[in-house]
Amino acid sequence: MRGSAPEGCPSWRAWGRRSLRPRRSFTAEFKAEIVELCRRGDRSVGQVAKDFDLTETAVRLWVSQAEVDAGERDGLTSSEREELAALRRENRRLPEDVEVLKRATAFFVKETR
């Protein structure tokens, strides 16, 4: 049955939480090496992932992103993703800046009267 919990486990969510591994980060160089291993074709993506104790999903995403960056596939390149993330951070900060300026203006208007 799809989505059912393993025997002896009260719920799927509880099982999922126990099986999570800590989030890891990898250098761009390491990812590039993994992508190159996958592209050579000597080993499958699954085997490369297993050999380096990575999730197959992560490796597939790295390969896919490398294809986008190389222009072999449509999508946002890594630099476009970074720029988008920076713009989103700035957009979250701008309303706070506007609020500070409104308060400062109100303060100085009061002081000059």
C-alpha cells in the first residue's frame, strides 16, 4: 500500500521524522565532480549516489542543474537562481526600510513644530 507506515510504526510522519539525516552542504567543486562521474556513464546516478553516501534525488538535481547551466536544458541557471534569491531577500527587507523611514519622517515633523 502506497504511503503506509512500516509495521510497528504508529504513523508515516513519525517514521519519516526518525529517518531524516542531517542536512549537509557541498562545495560547487564536489558537485561538479559528482556530475562529471554521472556524465561519463561508467556508473548510474544511483550507483554514484550510493558510492558517495548521497541521495539519488540530490545527485539527479545536480546533474539537471548542470545541464541547465550548460545550456542543454531550459530553466534558471545557477547565477539566475542566486540573483533571484538576492532579489527576494531585498524585497522582504524593503517594507521594513520604508517603515523606518516613515517613523523617522514622523519624528522629525514633530520635532520641527
